[in-house]
Amino acid sequence: MENIINQPKKDYCEPMHTCEHILNQTMIRMFGCPRSMNAHIEKKKSKCDYVLSEAPTEEQISELVDKVNAVINQHLPVTIDFMDRKDAAQLVDLSKLPADATETLRIIRVGDYDACACIGQHVSNTAELGRFEIISHDFENNRWRVRFKLV
């Protein structure tokens, strides 16, 4: 049986997009927030917006960077699974799934650290990412915007 899935709507920078998955899961674990509500992923720099009740402290931001880099440094495999929506819903949050998403979903796993329904391109191992750095950030109206790059 052939898997029919949605195709990517744009080309992604594979390393930055994979890093976004790690950043999202780290934000979930540290702050209990959902995955980014908005992301702009590009080769030179990217940004993600998170809903938070208060701005992270400088200590929390430093811890976030350390944790993302610790995951990257584990050299985790990045794998693809295909599953139907019902099974995927037991594993990942499907609340952001577009209405026109196919019944078969593509689940991207970063080792045992993160799993997410995604149609973007990714590296095959976190060893390909380099080091995560936060360039800048700001907080307004319960939205924390973080700009980052890989070096």
C-alpha cells in the first residue's frame, strides 16, 4: 500500500528545521507550553514564537541553549514513520494539523526526544546540526519570540 501524504509547501533548511523540533520539545519540557505558534525557518537565522505567561529569565534562556545543545550532541537519529491519524493522535499533538491533511501522516522522530507530525525536510542525525545559539529574543503580550542560528 502506498502512503499518500501532503507535500511540503516550501523548501526548508534541513538543519534549522530539525533544530526547531528540538527547540520545541525543549520548550515543552522546560515551560510546559505548546510547540511554537509561529515559526519562520531559514538557513542563516530562524525565529519561533511561544505562548508564555512571563518572559524567561536569562538563567532559563542559558539553560534552554544548554539543553538544546545537549540533545544535538547526543547524535540522535532523525527518522520518519507513516501512520494513520488515529494512531498518530495517540503519539503527537494534532491540533495544528491543517484541514486538508491526508489520513496518512508523516511522523518525524528525533531519537526518543521528540515526535511530531511534519512534512518538512530534516537531517538524518543531530550530529549534522552544529551548535545552537540564540541571537535575540523579546517578550510582548504573552508571546516570547526567539531568534536563533546554528554555527
